[in-house]
Amino acid sequence: MAFIQIKGLRFRYETEEGGAREVLHGVDLDIEQGEFVALLGHNGCGKSTMAKLLNGMYLPSEGQLLVDGIDTRDEDRQLDVRRRVGLVLQNPDNQLVAGVVEEDVAFGPENLGIPPEEIRRRVDGALKAVDMYAYRTHAPHKLSGGQKQRVAIAGVIAMETQCIVLDEPTAMLDPRGRAEVMETIQKLNREKGITIILITHYMDEAVQAGRVVVMDGGHVLMDGPPRQVFSQVERLKRHGLDVPQATELCYRLQAAGIDLGGSPLFVEECIELFRKSLA
């Protein structure tokens, strides 16, 4: 059984006029334990809504969402859902609540009623996992954007969640901060087997995932390995979506009559195609 099972999922927001606006229209999706999934789509396609549904912050209007076999609509088990799926938001300042880094990371476990000795172990382990242990006594507001986001991720790790959903975690960061966060995400997935669901607008981040799910208009449009998904350039463009820069370059060259013989995802692959074509 998949770690996350989504069947016929629909979600509606109540409008100010007293009606309802449906943003997810019968989504079916399974995610296995230990996967690294990038969730893509333009604004308004339902990505952020999906993130909050996975964490139990929102509940389905129709259909079913199971996390490790637990129905998120079961009111008696909502805390169990959040122990399994942690949510990291776009702005780390919205998740930092204490004046000292280690106290901030301890906040989640404390709310779960974890004994103090266990909290100490978890906090130290979480900060080491994101390479922020040396900053444990620092004030969060004095950290860089990338460091703040890594502390926010550590707070989720300290709750010992099996899955981390990250809703555009690098959107407000500079290139260095983005690189720090992506390295942390990859490390957690690779070394600790934590399931990662990354919502992003950056295609160079999406290609680092093992699987890409593309949403459009409240539906799953595409689902597969990055190379398979991004090879369908024209289909993605019809839905207002970008592709990695290396893929875009070769696509445009091919349209101009210069076929390099491939559809690369990474700059290094693109350079190698150029070398071969010039040899």
C-alpha cells in the first residue's frame, strides 16, 4: 500500500457570496514511502491547496486522502497525520516562533508532549541533519534566508515525520539560499529515506526529483520521471509551463533546424551534445 493514497479528491473553497469554488476536481495520486516528488503547475492550479490537504490542514470536500492508512478526515487521528507529514511554507519567517534556534526546533515536539530528554535528542539530531547545529544558540532573525528555511525544515524533522511537504520553499531566497535548501532536501531523502514532496516554480529544482507531477486546472496533467515529462515541451508550453533551460535551448535550436540529437535536462548534458555535434 502506498504511503499516500489520493482517490477522487475534490476540494472547494467557500466564496464571500456564500457559494463554493472547486479547485481540485477528482484527483487520483499515489506516493510511495521514500519518493522525491516535484509538484508543478502555474498559479491557481491547486498545488498549495494540495500541500495543506496532505498535512491535514485542509480536509477533502469529496474523495479520500490516506496518509499511512489514516484517513485525514478522521478527527481523532489528525494529530497522527501531522506526525507523519510535516509542512514547510514559502516564507520561513512565518514558521519561526522562538528567539533561539534550538528553542524554535523544539517547539513542535513540545506540543506533541515529548519528554524533555527525547526533545533534546531530536533537536540536536535535526539541526545536525540540516547542518545548522553550530547555530543552535543563535537568534533566528539574524540568519540568512537559506539558513532560516533550514531551521524550519529542522523543526519538521524534530517531529520525526516520515514525509515533508515543501510549498515553494526557495521562492524568497537568493541562489545561494536555494542551493542550501535543495542540498538539504536531497540529503534527507537520500540518507534518511524521508519522503519529499516539493512544490516549485523552478524547473532546475524539479529535475532533481525522481518523479514529476504536473497539475493544471485542478487535475493531474502529467506524471512520470523528469526526463519523460520534460521531453513533452510543446504540451507543457500549451499549458503555460516552463521546461529546464537546457531543454528549452535544444528545443529552440531544433525548431530552427539545428538538431543536437537529444533533450537534455542539465547544462552539462547540453554541453556534451554541443561537443558531439561539433566533433
